[in-house]
Amino acid sequence: MAGHQHTDDSGAAPPVLLTPGPLTTSERTRRAATVDWGSWDRRFNDLTASVRHRLAAASGAARPVLCVPMQGSGTFAVEAAVRTLVAPGDRLVVAVNGTYGARIADMATRAGRRAVVVEASTDVPVPVDAVADAFEQHPDARHLAVVHCETSTGLLNPVEDLADVAHQMGRALIVDAMSSFGVLDTAIDHPAVHAVVAASGKCLEGLPGMGFVLVPPDVLDAAAGRCDSLSLDLVDQHRYMERTGQWRYTPPTHVVAALHEALLQYEEEGGAPVRLDRYRANRGALDAGMAALGFRHYLHESLRTPIIQTFHSPDHPSWSFPTFYELVKQRGFVLYPGKLTTEETFRVGCIERSRPPSSPRRSAPSSRLWTQWASPSLFHRAD
Ligand SMILES: Cc1ncc(COP(=O)(O)O)c(C=O)c1O
């Protein structure tokens, strides 16, 4: 069982991150990052090859897909997919019902791709009909970009239905599956899905610092020469890696090594179904505790994922999220602020590892754990 033996500067065990990544990782994963690898070392190149192979397997794809890793946070990998698959000047339909969808529209526009934004409210899925209308109005838009789990709320978008419509209309999807990859079905085998993008530090429970794009080989081949960025060109990244076994530019060696170890644990644990069950159990404990405390969910139950939950801030004159955050942190847990501009909310991630039973400070998630927050003093400013 993963331990939490590390301490912060003061010698205390650091709090558990109830955030959607970076998240609390296992001792075993962190230990793998303590080895310094040379980027030319054959054993490191073997690690990279193994990580790529295991990521493709973790995707659950039945058809052949290539895994092209990309240095940087998740956004770098999403931007690499957009700029490699969509040619400069081309139109791209972007489904937006939260921050991460809006970010794709922004990165596409800045890179000279013409974004056609199909916008929905942050508490509803992107309507499939509206996307079909956008394709109808813009016959030259060959791609749709959509966020699978919109982490700014935790909402699940209907990727399979969108892929069906795209397929009927001869278009392709770029799926930002950053916070869902490894636990939820990303529709990777759908013929309209041309890219699935995710990163090391989310549900795979690795360290942050590396993204990756899963792409069918013929799609990647067809995109050769399209990318107008040197460092974000997935075709060049892939070809160089295939030729040399090495990363094109300095690899995030420690992150790769930690991800390899995290993937071994993912496989040992039983992969997606078992991890999904674990996150569902975390969500069950959270929901029970939060309901007992009177907190209300932002999203309708049918739209929520066991990745992250968004709660309305209490309508109370003494409510202060920074104070709440600090008080919860003193109890050993780190929350996440809301990302909505129209409503006061905050978020709690469910994608964390269980505590070892021996930990004196924390036990495995249970409704008792969540009701540690129950003190009414949490709702009052500490002044
Ligand atoms: C759905 C989604 N897309 C993109 C990103 C951006 O990733 P990063 O912050 O690692 O650049 C995130 C980060 O949480 C995300 O949840």
C-alpha cells in the first residue's frame, strides 16, 4: 500500500491534495523520481518506450494508436495536438462549456486557426445539435475540439455522441481527456476520434510535467508538415523518437521515471475499472459528508464525474473560501477554488490515493473523514 512518509519543511506530513492534479502520489512513485537519468542512457530510453507502450495500453484502444509524449504541462500537449492536426488558417469547431474548452479556442486563435466556438452554459453538456449546426455552417471546418471531463466543473461532455455526428458529417475530433484518461472511456476507438490528449499528473497518479497525445498512425502521417511550431510538432517528435529512441529536446527524466512506476501500479491495481471504483468510493464519502454539512452540488447528478465535484459556496455573510481552505488544510486536506465567473463555488477532487491504515493523521476516505469538517466554526472568519 502506498505510504505518505514524506514530510514538509517543518517535518509535518503534507496535506492530502483533494485537487485534480497535481495530486497526492504514492511513496513508490515519488521514490522513482529520485534517480537521475542521463537522457542518452539506453535504460532511460527503454523507460520512455515502456511508458509510451503502457499509455497506449491504458487508453484501452483496440485499434493501433501511437503515443507521442510532450514535455510540459497538459496544455502543451493539447496545443501540440491542435497545431499538428489543424493546419494554420484552417477552421476548427471548439465546444466550450468551461475554462478548458475556452482555453482551446484561445490557443487555436492565437495560433492563427479560425475557432468557431459552440458555447454552452457551464452546467450543461455541449449540445450535439449545435455542433452539427456549426459543421453545417462551416463546411471547411474539418475538426472539432472538445473537453471530455470539463475539470472546471467536473461535467462530462457526450464525446461518443459528438463523435457520431462528426463521423456522419465527415469530420474528426480532438479530445482533451486530461482529467478523465485512465478511468473513463474516451471513445478512442471511434473512427472520428483523431487524437486523445492527457497528462502524467492526473488519474494516472504520476508527477506533473509531461503530456501525451494518442493518435492513429495514419492520422499522424497525414499531418506531416502541417505544424507551424518547432517544439510542438508531434510528427517531428514522434519521428525523432522512433529513429533515435530519445526525446527530441531535454526530456523530463524524473517525471518519466515516476510515470513508469505509476503505470506499473495502475496495472497492478487492475487498471481503469478498479481505479474508477476507488474514485467512486472517494466521491461517495465526499457526497455523504458534504450533504450532511448542507453543501449543495453545482451540477445535476447525471452530469457529474467521480473526478472532481463543484459545490456552491454557502450563502452566509461569514463565508470565506480562503478561511475555509486554511481550516480544512489544518485538518490535512487541500481543496481547490472554483473556476466559474458567474457563481461562487469551490471544488473538491476525488482522484486521490487511499491513506495507509497506519497513518495516525488520516484514515482511508470515509464519511467520518469528511465530517471532520463539520465544525460550524469553519463557516466563520477566523478574526
Ligand atoms: C480538461 C483539462 N484540460 C487541460 C488542462 C490543462 O492542463 P495543465 O494545467 O496541466 O496545463 C487541465 C488541467 O487540469 C484540464 O483539466
